[in-house]
Amino acid sequence: MDAQYLRDYRELYVHHWWWRSRERMLAGVLQRLVTQRPLRRILDVGCGDGLLFPVLARFGEPYGVEPSSEALSPDGPWRSRIVNGHLDESYQPPEPFDLVLALDVIEHLDDPSAFLAQVRRLVAPAGWFVATVPAFRSLWTTHDEVNHHVTRFTREEFSTLVRAHGFTVVRAQYFFVLLALAKLAMRGMETVLRPAPRPPRTPPAAVNAALMAICRTEQALFADRAPWFGSSLLLVAQATR
């Protein structure tokens, strides 16, 4: 991730419509999962400073793995639950997890298969894996460059990848539908103008509130439907027993 972006991440997470909307959607997903299986232990991979932990704590005991030391506050309220390192064989928790999350993480990796093998190692039998990734390489913009993305995924590509590592995909759904249209327009404009990549900023309050309202409307409309496109992809999978 771009260094300036990393420094501004907490501010973006707390205020920006994109992060607020994604968190709201994820809370709804977890509420559904907890009715099917208790989520006693939850692992958030690429958790940053544990900004999602207050939500996760409503459903179970949150733990995290974060590779970037710059993303961690030494005196952060969740610091004792976060391991600064990579998800590899060196990470040996005392028990498996009922839920592992990888939220906008896998698109950064050169070897997603190795990562998913580690995820499967850590998920309890019949436990859950929830991931979000950016969708469609045709929506690639300078935002992907700022984020140091390696790729973007289609629903079919990502579902196939996850199934190959011992999971049953129970939900794979695009979201941020209107943002996908905006990204298509942005890609066309960037092809002509070739702007320098720059980290995002929270828009003015009125615009930010309007975009959050649009996202809430989208979430209500597509709660039980699967739109055929969107700028992001949500996947929910269950480990085979």
C-alpha cells in the first residue's frame, strides 16, 4: 500500500463512505453466519490496527495478523491480539478459528493459492471463510496501483480458487454496483489523461453522506439477489469437514 495511504488509513476507515458501507455489509453477513454456527474465535488477516475488531467482538473473540508494522499502533486497544507478520507456517495459534476473514487482501498477493492453503489450515472443520476482493480487471484504475494490487477477480475465478483449497462456496456476490460504472468511466478517462496515482481522500460531508445513502439502498436492493457486476466481490465459504 502507498505510504501516504497507509498513514491516512484510519481516517479513511472511520469516515469514508466506501469503508463505512463495506463494514455495514460485513456486519450483516456475520449476523447471518452466527445464527448457523457460533463464532467463538475469529481471525482477521491483514487487519491493520484492528479497526474492524469492535464489530467482530459482537460475534466472537477477534484476533489478527498484520504484515505491516507501520499499520500498527504500539498502544492500540487491540494490539495484544494482533501478530505482526505474514500468514505462513510460522503462525501457530493454539486453536483453529471458527471464522477467518481476508478483506481486500488477496488481490495484493503473488501467490493466492499458498495463502488460501494457510487459511484452510487455520479454519476449524465446517468453519467459515469470508473474503472481499476487487472485481474485474476491466475496472483497473490508478487506485489499484496506489494499493499495489496484483490483480482483480471475477466471481468464477475467485470461487474456483477457493474451492480448490477445501471450501464450499455458499455465496459469491458482486457489490458496489454504481461504483463499477464510475470506475469504467474513470478507466476511460485515465487512458486519455494518464494521471499520476494518488491516495483517496474522504469527500466533502454532503457528498460522503449521499454516497453512503446510495450504498445502503444498493445493499437493501441486492440483499437476496446477485447482481451480475460490481466493483467488488464478496465470497462466503465453508470448510469441508
